[in-house]
Amino acid sequence: MERVAAWLHEKNPGLDGPIDTDEDLIEARLIDSMDFLEFIDLLEDISGTSIDLQEVTIDDFRTLARVRERFLTPAR
């Protein structure tokens, strides 16, 4: 999650401090439509897997907690 947080801070230079895991990244405009595909590429790079856009919803990217659960937690 450190790389994700670092990327979000890079894209939002005015952002101070840590990002709460339940903060709505889209409502807070920490991720916008221009950065969305780059964000997906980052998650694919970190997870080592491809993200099929047909199998996800916007809610899968809404909070850091959901991103971790959906893309960065190994399958059991």
C-alpha cells in the first residue's frame, strides 16, 4: 500500500499526511478520470496480475481498504 499512497501523494501534491483507508478516493478527487488508467497500471504492476475491466466496478477503487482487499490481498 505504500506505493499506492506514494502515487496518490505524487498526483496530489497539496495532500498532507496519510490517507485514511476508508476515505473515498473518488469523491475526494484523489483519483480522477485522467489518472484512472495509470492507477490501474500501478495496481497491476504491484499485484503482478492483470485487471479485467469487465470484472470490476468503480467501487473496487473507491477506498484504499477496498483496493487492498480486491487487488492486493493474495487469494486464499
